[in-house]
Amino acid sequence: MTSKAHIATVNYEDFVSHDPDRKLDFITHLGNSLAEIGFVLVSNHGVTEALRNELFSASQKFFELPDVVKAQYEFPELAGQRGYIGKFKETAKGFKNPDMKEFYHIGQPVHKSIDSEYSPNIWPTEVPELKEISLRVYQTFEETGRKLLQAIALYLDLSEDFFNEKIHSGNSILRLLHYFPVKDISKVPPGSVRAAAHEDINLITLLMGGSAEGLQAKTKAGQWIDVNPLSDQIVVNIGDMLQRLTNGQLVSTSHRVINKNLLLMKKSRYSTPFFLHPVPSMDLSALPSTVNQNHPKKFQDMTAGAYLDERLIELGLK
């Protein structure tokens, strides 16, 4: 059992093993941590060290391009769902100062059965290797995320395959994220941070390591605690869509990336979150098993697509 200020660490191989005891132990620790604080650390998640290094290298190569070159891959009409999103473009809900970051979005590869649903991906010609590497990471995390949702389904006493069809060819996004260096720290607006306190929109997020400290999660008691995964671990957290579906049984926790040491702002920080989304038509209405006299319904009924649109408008991207 986890405490309010403890994020559990689980081994993904325990769930995919054929050992029922290991699998049950994984489900229990994962579920308890997600119910208490909305975060869990996962080892042996499928992305090898070599692949991770390839991705960060290609990502760094892109973000080191001149701003005028990167801007060629920014299309505001796509509401930040594909391609490049420039510096100071995203502002967390309830905050005035935009986040000090830039990022690149890769979505579901379009094939004939879904080509009317999603925009095609955009690939920079200056970094040709980015496409193949990014898609390998995307597909690996899509599979890891599917298995993690199976574990979550079992924790919620649902059938193991409850989420499978809802996320098949879903609207997931791989974000290559760069917290750019600030040469003159004195010019940083008061109150500005690399990423202000926010909750994620999607079902679950799989985050592959930042290159510096700074990620924090807010406990139910209102305390901020550091989230420091080892280099071979990913951070997994609950998003708003799963919180809505479970009527708050699983927590979409506020988290932020702060400047723990202002001098570190002179250095770049890279990370790669995979935002696992369902298909836009998924119904996010609270599961009947999560609503009762003690836990009245907290959220209005809405599809995943409608909720995403609502949040993109709040973020200033749409």
C-alpha cells in the first residue's frame, strides 16, 4: 500500500510474465499508487537505452536548428496536434505566463481506415532519421500503454480487455519536448517556470526521462514532491480522461517542472512524454461502479474528442 507521499516502482515484466502472483502484485502496487497520487514509476517498459539515446539525439538535432527553420514545420490550423509548436505558445490553465518550452508532436500514423480522422504527421527534412526513430518509440509505448491499461482495468474489476478497442488506432501523441536554455536569467519574467502546474488531458501518460531534475507532483495533502525516475524508468501518470471515467477513483494529479536551480536554466532540458489517447468517440461517462451515495457523479458526460477540444482551447492552441 502506498502513502500519500510515496510513488510506487513496478516492473513491467511482472505483468507480462505468466506468473499469476507476479501479475497480481504488479496490479495491486500500480493501482494503489495511481489511486493515491496518480503517479507510478515503471521499469523494463520496452524502450531500450539505445533507442532512447537515438531519440534524444535526433530530438536535440532538431531543436538546435535555427528558429526560422523550425517555424517551417509549425501549422497553427492543426491546433498543435502535429509538427512543431514554438516557444511560449502553451499556457497552463489558470496561468498568465506561457511555459518556457518548445515541442514537436507525432501522432497516430494515418492509414486508409482512419485517414479522415487524423492529420498526417509532419517530418523535418533536416533530420531524416527522426521519422523512423520516433515511430519506433511511438509503437513501443502504444503497446506498453495498452498493457498498462489492461492492468488498470483489472485493478478496477473490469475485464482485462476493457480499453483495447477504445484505444485501437487512438489519438495518441508523442511529444519531443525541449525546455530551451535562457542565457540571461535576469530577463525571466517573475513566476515563470519551465512548465506550470497542470494536469494531463489523456488517459495515461508515459514519460521518458528529463535530462535534468525539476518534475514534481502534488499530493492529496497539497505538498509538492520530487519525481526522480532512474534513467531506465518511465514515469506513468493518470490523465483527466481516466479520472473522469473512474469518477475520481484514479487521480489526475497536478504536476509541474520547476527551476530547482536557476543556473540550470542556462542548459537545455529534454524529455519525451507519450500521451495515450483513446479514439475521439470514446464515452468518458463515469463507470456505474464508481458512482454511489458516498461518491456522487463529479463530471458531466462527454466524449474524448469533445473534451480534447475543450482543453486545447483553454491551452491557447485552438
